[in-house]
Amino acid sequence: MLTRFSRFVFCLTKDKMLAVILLFVCFFIPFCISAQDLEVDYPNIGGTAPKTVQYGLPGYVKYVFTFAIGTIGIVALSVIIWGGFLYLTSSGNAEKMKEGREKITAAFLGIVILASSYIILATINPQLVLFDIPDLPDLPVHEVKIPPEIKPEDATYISSELPLAQSINEGLWDKEKMAALEKTIIDFENFINSRVNVNDSDLENPLIRGVADLHKYLSTLTHQCRAENLTAYCASPESGCMPIGCQGDPCQTDQDLEVEPDSPRGKINITLAINEDKKANLNKFKEAIENKIKILREDLRKFQEIEGEIVNCHNQNKELILIADYLKEKQGLQEQGIEIKQISSPYASRGNSLTFYCSAGGTVYDSSFSIDLDEGNISSLFGEVSSNIGCPVRYNTGEVFDKLREYAVEEIFRLNHVSALIESLVHKMQEMQNLVSQCNDKNSRVKCGCQENFCLGCCSPIPCGGCVPFCMSKCIQCSQSCSGEACPTAQINEKAEEINEIEFKILKEIVKIKKIFADVPSRLIELNNLSQQISSCKANDDWDVFSCRSIMDMVFVKTYDGTGRLITKCHPKDLYCCTNPDYSGTSNDSAIYILPADEFKPLPTENNCPAGWDCTEEVRDYNQYKDASEPLQQLLSCMRLQLNQVQIKENLDYKLGIIAAISDINIYKNKCDWDAGPIDSGDCSYSFEVEKGKTRISAHYGGAGCSFNRQSYAVKLNMAGDQSQYIDEIITAAKKCNPAAYILDKTPYLHIDVGDISQCKTAE
């Protein structure tokens, strides 16, 4: 060591040697003489004066400041005296008098400025004029207690089982549940399209299809109801045939019979009876569909919880491993006598390779106890000093899981829309019945004709003769008839058209729902194939599986895809099969995940709403668009172009896309904070948990990773009414603009989140 130091010294140039000596003198000599007395005796000013070299810089500054104040005061007093002397000895000389006044004024002004500066500093902060740096207080020292060492036989290891794939196979898209839901929809479609016999002999085909056609038929029956069928009543000829009214059923030709079988009334009654039966069946289907929605939504919630737990585990830097690694780790721990505990999920893993395990606790984390695991495979795979990893195979698990979740979200919205349409249809059918019941005699008008009696008033036998018996009657006889509107025809026709439109919407939704049933199986097969491929990768000792998130978190390790390109962007839920960089195999043929370029300018604001979009009052009133992050602005700008094309194609007279929230209005009501979360429990509208070892912060607040930006990475769209008809187009637009956009069902709202791809550690 000494030799090294001597070599170092002798290798220095003269300049470097001088620099070293100066540094030594400047840094070490002062400590040796800090206790010596000063060579100069400083005068005592203001009760203080430097005595030794230990007198600190603040003391010198205060000493100099006090000395300057005193000196300036003496100078000012001298100037005032001199100015007064000039003024008194001026003997009427105007120039000397002016000079004296100016000196006195200048001296007073200087004193005022000096005093004012001191007063201002003292007012702002009294510490500014104290010139004192207090010593740091002594901090209390707490004794750190080292937890006792735990023996292997007393140690426990707890993990949460997160069977992501099985939550799809046995939950969200379970075959039996899917078959039951599909049967309900097909039965409902068959019911809508079913034909009923109305027993109308006037029709070539008395079988009427569907609810809409039945009501069109009912509408035509009401056209046959006429006021002329009513019985007209007029006063007697003697009283002048004054009109009394019309009575009877305008839908019957013979008013003496109760109901004529072949009359419009008889046919209307048959149709109304069929209508009542259809309404009852529609309500039953509505109830069945709503029950299926509850089951589907509950399974979707469980799937989203497992997804959220996986994301949260990664965000909390906990151990997150696949089932293959978990079984190896479990075996190693059990061999050491460590007790293994597992927090089970609602679904069994059944050995599916897409089952994750997250460390949840145990005494192995509470002490200095060490777990002896075989890490040979890690060093053999990547080497002790390797900084590169080759990941030639990408598993598009993110796309598959996203699509299966989005199918469920779309299904829920469409089923909800069908349920709402059924309710509206039943309501319109009842309104139609009420209108048909107005086919009566209330709106009819009676017309009475009087045949003039020429004998009126001629009651004398001579000369009236034969007129005498009729002389008192105003009319010889009366003619009567009824006219007017027998039914509210225009309203009935309008209602029949409304029923037809609703039925058309229902059948259109059923077609789209059935398409989902047709698309899901291929995605389930793809998921099963991915599970098998991942198992094959894990079975090879020279390969291992990495998630996109773990690859993005590798600061000092570079990962390359099969083409040799550095992986810088990927779907957060994608997995990779990786090995050492010397692998010379070819990459898989699957498409490379590419994020769209940031080519869309943020939309300008129109009435506190992004241009082209509709916004709710809460979004406009609190100008929530200004809280949108740059990735969210890009998404909204891109989606607007996509949705505008849909509007043109569908010839819509309303806008697709109603923004119901970007940030949280409770932030502006001082109930929720961007950083701290809810002021009181439940004050934040979205997830904001930072307790119990979990951090779940919604993308509406920027997530756990971006909340410091005080910007939102999520938008909530209102899908009520006809908006839900285009749920597929809206989801497609979001995914086209950002393939990693996270879609959630928040009926009647659609949640679109770009926080995960922005590495903001978001959780819903």
C-alpha cells in the first residue's frame, strides 16, 4: 500500500504536486489553528467582538453589519452637521443655502433607507437579521431490535394463487355458462321471430311473425273501425230532430250482437290477448337475461381482480412467478422443513402454465432466515456477468386476455341494451293497447236531418184538413248518421312504427351477440395453445419466461427479440421465452407489437370539452380535459377520427362518444387529493388505496407511478341509450389507437385506461 502511494506521489507533475499541497494546507491546517487567539484586537461593537479564530462566519457578518450601521450613522450625522453649518453661514447666498439643504436631505434619506431595509427584512422574517446558524439538535437514537432467527421448521411461506387462464376457462367463458347464455339468446330470438295464428279468414296467411308485424296487423284492424257503424240518436220529429249523440262500438257492424266473430272488434280482441301473452313472455326473457348479466359481470369482476392482483404484485416489487417456478420453489422450501401456505382463488389452477403466484407473507420475511434455493439455472442461463438476454419468442398473452375481457365487456353492454329495449318494447305495447282501447264512440259526431213539415202551425180543420194531425210537429221525420274519428289512427300508426324500430334494434343486437359467441372459441383455443407453448419453454433448462413488465424494469440488462432488435416497447401483459444472447434460432411468426406513433395533435377545447366529443356537465364545469395526460390526449384525438368515420358510415344524427369523466370532480371539491387520496373514507370516486401493504391507485389519478404528474390516464364514456349499440366500434377505435388500452365494464360507463402501457402502475 505504501509503495502504491509513493509511486502515486512521484508520478505527479509539479503543477499537480502544488495542487495537492495547496489542498492539504487549505483543508487540514485550519483545523490545527482553530483555537488560537486572534492577532488583532477588534473593538467591542454592540456588546460583541471576535476573540478567537473559532468565531464563525455568521458572527463576523453580524459584527461587520453592526460596525457598518454605526459608521453610516456617524457619517450621516457629520453630513447633517456640515449641511447645517453651510446653511447657517450662507449669509443669503442662495447656492450655499441650496447645497446645505441638499446635504441635510440626502443624509436623512440615507438614514431612512437604511432603517427601512432593516425593518422590511425583520418584517419578512426576523431570522434574516439575526445572522445566526443554530446547531443541529440532537436526534433521539432508537435501538434497533434484530428479530430472532427462525428455525426452518418454524418458518412459513405464504403466497397467493392467481390462476389467470382458469378464471377464463372456468369462469368468464366457461363452456356450460356460455352455452346456457347462448341458448337464452337463441330462444329469445326464436320467440321474437315466432309466428302466431290470428284466425283471420280475410288473410291468405293468418300466421303473423314477430311483435312488430302483430302490431302492424293490429293497426290495420283499427282502420276498419268506423264511426258510421255507431247508432245515431236524434230527438223526435216533434221536437225538431235535435242531435243527441252516437252510441255503440265503431269496430262492430251489428250493434245488437256483443262481439261479432269476424268483426274488427273480434279480431282486435284476439290480437290483444296474444299481445298480453307476448308481454308476459318478454318480461320472463328480460328477467332471464338480467340473471345472465349478473353471472357474467361477477365472473368478469373475479377475472379483473386476478388481473389486478398480478399487476399490484409487480408494482409492489413482490415475488411474482409462474406455476412451474412455484412448484420448484415449493419443493425446495418443503425440503428445508418450511411450512407452505397458499391463499386460494375461486378457481383451481389445474396445472395451467398461465397460473401466477405472488408472495403474500410468512415468517421467512420477518427475520434473517435465509432460503437456500438452487440458483444454478439462473447463472447457467444468463451467466454471472451477462448483461444481454435474447427473447426470440413472444407470446401475445396481453392481446388474448384483453380480447377475451373485451368480449365480456361488449356482451354485458349489449345484453343490458337488449334488456332496456325489452322494457321499452313492453311499455310501447301497453301504450298501443291503451290507444286501441280508445276506439269507441267518444270522438264521434251525430248528424240529424229534419224533413220540413209544411203542416206546421196549420191546425184548423178548415182550411188545413189533413195537416191537422201533424200541425204540431217540426219535422215530418228525422234522418240520422254518425261520423268522426273512431280511433286515434295517427297515434296508433306512430306507435306501431316505434315498436317496429325497437324490434329491429333487438334483432340487430342479437346478431352482434351471436357473433361474440362465434368469436370466443377461437380465442380460447389460442389461449390453450399459449399455455402449452409456455409449458414447453419452461420445460427447457436453457430457456425461461419473462413478462414485458419485468423486461421493461431491467435497467442494466438489455433484451433483444428474434430479429436482434432491442425490446423497448411491448404489451404490458405479453410474455417472452428468453435464453442467452448466443441463441441463433428464428423468431416466432406472430406479429410484432408496435405502438402507434404519437402523430395526433391534442384536440382543441370547445366549451371545456375536447373538440368533436360530447361531455357531461361535470366534465365541462370543472374543465377536466385540462387534467388529461399526453397519452390520453393522443387516445382521444385518434378515437375521434375513428368514431367520426363510424358516424358517417352509419349516417348517425348524433355523436358517438360522451365523456363522463377524465379526472375526479371530488378533487375540485377538496374531498380527494392527487397525492394523498381521500380526505375521508370513500371521498375519492375511484380506487385509491395505500394501506395494508397494497397500493391501488386508479388511472384517473395517474396510478401509483404517475400520480405526481397530477394528470389522468383514463377516460370514462357514458354508454347509455343508443351509444351502447356501438360498443364494439368504440372498443375497436380505442384498441386501434392504442393496442394496450385497458377496457373495463363500469355499466353504464365504459372505462378506457392507458396508464398501464405508460408504466404508471395503475389499478382499477
